[in-house]
Amino acid sequence: MHIAMISDLESSGGAAIAASRLAEGLSDAGHRITRIVSVRDEGTFSWSSVVLAQASSFILRGARRLLPVHWKTKLNCYHSEWKLRTILTQLKPDVINIHNIHGSQKAGWSTNFVEVCLQYAPAVWTLHDMWSFTGRCTYSYDCPKFLTGCDSTCPTHDQYPAMAPERIAGAWRSKKRILSDASNIAAVSPSQWLADLANQGMWNGHPIKVIRNGLPLDRFKPVSRAVSREALGLSAEGLIVLLVSASLDDPRKANQMAAEVIQKISDKYLTVLTMGKGRLFSQSNGALIKELGPVIQDRIKVLAYSAASLVLHPSLIDNLPNVVSESLACGTPVLGFNVGGLREMVRPQETGWLASEITSAGLENTLQVALQELRSGLDLRESCREAAESEYDIALQVQSYLALFEELLRARGV
């Protein structure tokens, strides 16, 4: 089967990493994979890539300088849709798998891609967040307007992916029209939480399958804690709390709240390990701080997860974060808030701890409980790994996607 996969980024960022793992799994299963991306990454992959970038001809560059913003957007969209048609005409895929596209809106990527794709093949849209059924946001938090109509009163219009308030209502209506008119399309949600929201919104009437994002469990697996700590230059004694995020200062991930909580815990036997871009601690109130910085290599990630006693993931809202599944695969429990898809991943006394109160005090209380239980000998390594093997094996994800692809092809009469 020839599968075209569309995503704004190829292999950097949570959604792109999840898409890349799926692409690798499908390729290993014997299928031909072509990625359509706005930015191609360096490296050797099991798939081929085609870049769909913003046109840069002299005439178009001049037009963008002279045209009003609204017409620049239309010009970019027109070119990108034309380029996508050209690519799909050449590729002739059997099925198309859409991932995140909102990161390339400035280059003309939009929900109109769905209409274009369905002219060539059945489509499966993997929902990494809420963007496909809101006016502009990736997560609506407590705002219910995605159900009835997003508009210019959007309280977060200046946040990523930002949009001028006057355009939001039109963007919501456009998505609703496109999904209402679409046929032979299905959504995949990595979490039941997101699937339920999608079904309440514009995806109602279309198939929505819950398929967990998979991991290569032969790479993400427990390594001896002593060996991991020695490799990273960490103490063999005491507890280690790991904080992980692509950007440690991302407000949605709330790592700054976690850092403030840790500062209140004066414990010279506690080590805090961070992995990601940015700094959380200028000084420590007792705990030893070790910063790994941004980490790309899976080998180093596995060592960090395996060295940790627990991963602290205080995201304020999330779908099915890679950090959590990676940690569980390495046998390390997770502490987070009882929100979004996290409540499906983190199960008390099996895979970690959930703080039901989304506050600094709630996080601190739960962290104190977790540290005390770990000091008392609680060991969740085996149950964490078992959860990963039963829920996050890449082979299970590939099998489920292929079954859905076949179902859509049969419905199309192929």
C-alpha cells in the first residue's frame, strides 16, 4: 500500500515524532510511505519526503510585499493547494494520513487540504490536539465555543497558532463546512478524551477511532538504574525527579510551577534532572540540579527515563504526551494532573500519581506523597512496562491503522 502522510514538520516536535514513529512502523510492515512536509529534516529515514513549502519566485515575493495581509493569505493558500494537487497527482497514493498542519499556516497550509486530499484518496486525520475542530486554538481549556461557533471574542487569539480576532469566526465556519461535506474520511484520536471532544464537535457523523500512539519498545525499554545514573554522571543514591519538555518554558506544560514546588522541598538527597530547551532553576533550595538540555537521541532519553525515580509532567492539558508513554516504556512512573488524556495513561498504584487539584498546592502535596511512597519501597517499574507493552507497542498502532485504511478503501470500492 502506498500511504502519503502530510505533516507540517517531519521529525521535530511531539506530533511530528509520533507521526515519524508511525511512518517507520508502516514502512517496516512493508508499505511505501511518502511524507509531505513543509520542512525536511536531515537524516536517513525509512520513508521518502516531498517538501511543500511557500513559493519563493520573484513575482510572488513582490506580490506578498504589495498585497494586504488578507490577500497574501489567499495567495499562499492558493499556491499551496495547487502544489499539493501536483504532488498527489504524481504520487497516486492509496490512502492519505493527515497529521498536524497548523504549524505551516503562514505558508498557506489550511483545512482546505482535506478537500484536496479527498479528491485523490480516502483520508485519515490523526488528531494530535483540538485544532481540526476549533476556530484557531489547539486546546480550548474551559472555553466551549468550539461547539457552537468560535468568534472574535476568543480569549487566546494571540497565542499559538495566533489569528486575528476578526478571522476566527470565518475559520470555524470553513472547518465546519469542509468536515460536513467530506466523505470517506475518518479521524484517529490517540486518547478517548480527545475523541469524545471531537465527536461533540465537528467530527460528529464521521468515524473516530481511538488508536494510541506507538513506540519502538525495543529501543524504549528499561535500563539498569545504576548503569543509567553512572552514564549520566548522577548519584547512585537518593531519588531523582525528571522534568521533560521540548521547551521547558512552555506555559501549557507548567514546568515553572513544578520548579517552584520543588524549591519548597528542601531535600539534599533529591536530584532534579531536566531534559529540554531552556532553564528552570537559577539556584536550588537543597536539591541537586542536573540539566541535560535539548536531547534528540533516543539512547540518551532512555538513560534519563531509566535513571529517574519518577517523571513529573504537570501539563495543564494534554492529549497523549510522548513523554509519558516513553517514561512508562522505560519502567518509570509519572506524576501529573488529572486532565485530558493523562488520566488514561497515569493510573494510581500502577503507572504513577494524579493530582486532582490543578494548583501548585495540589502538585506539591501529591509529589510529597509520591516521594514518601518511593522512599518506603514502592516499585512500579514492572507495572509501568507492562502498561507500555499492552497499550503503546508500535506494532499495535500499525495494525490498527492498516485495518482502518482497508476499511476506508473498501467503502470507496477499491
